[in-house]
Amino acid sequence: MSEVTQIFVYTLQFLNLLYCLVEPPQTGVLHTVVETMSIVSFDIVSQDGGRPFHPAFWWIDGKGGEVKWGFEKLGFVSRKAANVLTGPCGLQRGDRVILILPRIPEWWMLTVACIRTGITFIPGTPQLTAKDIQYRLQVSKAKGIITNDSLAPVVETVSSSCPSLQTKVLVSESRREGWQHFKAHNCVQTQSDEPMVIFFTSGTTGSPKMAEHSQTSLALGLTLSGRDWLDFKPSDVMWNMSDTGWVKGSMGGVFGPWLRGTSVFVHSMPQFDPKEVLKVRIIHPNHWGNVFRPLNMVDSTSLSHCSTGGEPMNPEVVSQWKKQTGLQLYEGYGQTEVGMITANQKGKPVKLGSMGTAAPPYEVQIVDEDGKILPHGQEGDIAIRIKPKRPFSFFSHYDNPEKNSAVVRGNFYITGDRGWMDEDGYFWFVGRSDDVIISSGYRIGPFEVESALIEHPAVVESAVVSSPDIVRREVVKAFVVLSPEFASHNPEKLTRELQDHVKKVTAPYKYPRKVEFVQELPKTISGKIRRNELRKWEWGEI
């Protein structure tokens, strides 16, 4: 293996750069999506003289540290970072770089820098293990990796087994001698179909897959999401709490808000702390366009629009949120590969428990095994029409040719999720295709059973899977995490109580015939429940 170049970046070197104006692109020339969106967003902000100016990026660490970048400053510092990547690092247009950083300014700066240079960036959560990092380096054949002090030793343990790795960039809080002042970087004029980013999916049904997005697919698709679902406005300040390793980090922390001229606010706290959130509100009493946070937040007077995604939201939680905040919770359903698929959109009625209507630019349908559209009310596969014209916001491809073919059925892309559509065009989630339970001929979606269980005060969360049965072939089994006050209750009596409860709130045949109380549920790094792992355990496959 060739020698690996090691670059040490002194963090404050980037944060204390002198202010400099960004030169706008030539008329009619699309340098990159971000180059254009930064200028357009800044124009929107600049022209609105009736309100205070909001920065493009606003970050605090909870210890008195603070960074504010306008769109011009963001362009300036990202040009500096671009020169680090293309100069000392030796990376070129089309090369792949894994970016594993927590919620610090450098993640946003380097993300924009990668887009400027045509380098394909691959976000990764700081929670990745050595095995996870090795897998991503080997599968992606990345030439570079960017991380911080905490993960650098982990990278060292696996770098020798990754022959494609040529450059390691360390973003360090420690002072490093010998740093030079990098000149401004000029954006490459990338084509719209060139790769921009590769996301590893969360891996709920197996090993994570690489999903590649082009220079336009993700960003332009999220322009519509930012307008119709997240309701971003130039006057808003959006608090981004998403992990930097997942597509939601880019959706809610880069493209969605910046394409609408909205300010991104970031707090570096590693775990959600409601007391810290309240303290931040006192220090920074600004209007928040969207805030993603758990239901136990008390003071919600500054909220105007609330959204949720990732896991299906139980109707009971949505009701409780509205009761406590007075605001509707707008649920969105999407995937790493395609962005937002359906959503409860601002200005449209919300049907409690539904995933909303199709999100632009997609035509979403429910199809059968042959790819034929099913009538309203009939359960089938949730699908997106991709023929004869492929939507512009669609991902480029998977890294696996077989997987690329497997997700296409006739004129449709098959999401892998089951659901049904009502006569008003609203979609209702049933479950992952692999998660649907067939018991005595009845098809039972885990989500409906889990939604019924969560209404009981004893249940904190649950996961419903199939379990083998001699008579019915398979039956519903619920793995339940109890609230502390019910932990000492008689298990048999509590099981019967939960079963009776489910029978009352949904069709009786859907009740869990088996219930197991557990301390926690297996989840992916992104927090999604691994029902396939529970199912394999139940069927003796692991």
C-alpha cells in the first residue's frame, strides 16, 4: 500500500479567517449547486430590509464558544478548506472522501468544500466503530478520510487494510505549527449528473448500502421539501439536531434551509438535554422555524412549525404533542435514496396517523407484485414512478448492480415499504415488506399494533415481529420496554392487560399473542429499530 498522507488541521485556523466577499458566478453558469444557492440565499436575505439579518450558520458549544458565518463568510472559509483538500491532500474531482465529524463548524465548511471541488463526500456518524469504518472505507474505495481526535486512533487500527486510502485529515482542537494561509479557491464547473455525495443507508435489513446522489438530485429535491414540508422562510432560524452522518443532517442542516435563505443553528451537545435547550433559548431568544426534539420540551412559545421523520410517528404521540404545544406535528416519510416521498404539507389538512400526500416532484402509487397500480384502500408496495421520465431528485444508483435491478418493477421504484392510499390521496404506512406478519391468512402490519401498545401507560416503546406457531404458522409477538412505574408489576397480568388493550383499539385478530418485556430494543446507529434482528432471533436464525 502506498504511504498515507496525514494532514493536521488546527480548528481555529478556519474559524478566525479574515472576512472576504464572495465573487458571484458568471451569469447563466452553474458552478455547483451550493455556489449558486449561497448567492441566491444571500440575495434573499439582503433584499429583505424589514428584519434583522440572520447568519447562514450559527453554532455554539454551550461553554461560551460561538461561531457565526454569513453566506459570504461561509463561501470564503469553504474555499480555504477546498484548497486543503486539493492541495496538500492531493484529492481530485471525482475522488471519494469519508467525513466523520460531530456537530462542529468544520463539518459544514468541509461539506461545502467537497461540493466546490467536485469531491464526493460520504458522511459518517461519530458513533461508528472500527468495523463500521473499515467496511465503509473498503466498500467505497475512498481515497481520503476526515475525522477528529477521538476517532483518529480508531482509523489507525484499520487503515492498513484499506488499500485505496491515501489521505487522512485530522481536525484537531490542539494547536499545530507550520500552518500556511491558503489562497481562495475557484469552484470547478461540475456537471449536473456528476456524483456529489454517497450516503450509507441505516442498514435496517442488512449491511448498509451505498446510495449515490448527483450534484443536483438531493439539493433540488430538498428545495421542495424545505418549502412544502419544513416551511422554511428567510426570517427563520432552524435548529439542526440531526447527526452529521445521515441524510437528515444534509436535509435539515444544509440544503433544505440554505436554499430557502434560512439560518442554520447548531449546538454541539452530544446528547439531547432539555435544560440546555431552555438555557439556549434564554441566551438566544430568536424565532425558530423548525425544532426537532422529544415531547418533554415544556416551553414552546417560539415554535411556529414542527416536523418529524425517520420512524413512523404513533398517532398518540402526535395528539400529545399538539395538546402540549398547540401546534400540529407534520410527519414526513422518505428514504436516503430519494429524499422526501410523502409528507403532511403546510396548507393541507392533516389526517392523524397518515403519512400525508405525495411530495413533489414524485408520483407515488401503491402497486402489486407485477407493478400494476392498486385501487384505493388496498394494501401493496409503496412505489415511485421512474418511467418514462426519471424524477430529477432521484438518486443515481446503488453500488450493487443486482440491488439496482431489484428495486425496479415495471415503471416504478419499489421502496420496500408496504402501505395503502385512501380516496383523498393520503398514504398510510403498514410496515417494511419484510416486517409484515401473515397469521392464519391475515396480513398484519407491525406499526398498527405498536401504535396501539404505545397508548397504554405501561409502554415506553415496542417492536412487533412474527413468531413461529404450529397452528397459525406465525403469530404476532411484541417486545415491550416498560416505563419504570410498571417494571415491578406481575408480568402475566400485565401481558393480559396489554393484549386486552390492543383488542379494544384495533381489530382483535391483531393483538400480540406473545409478549416479552425487555430493557431495550436493538437499533441501528441512526436509532431505527432492527425488527429483522428480533425476527431472526425469534425464528432461531441467530
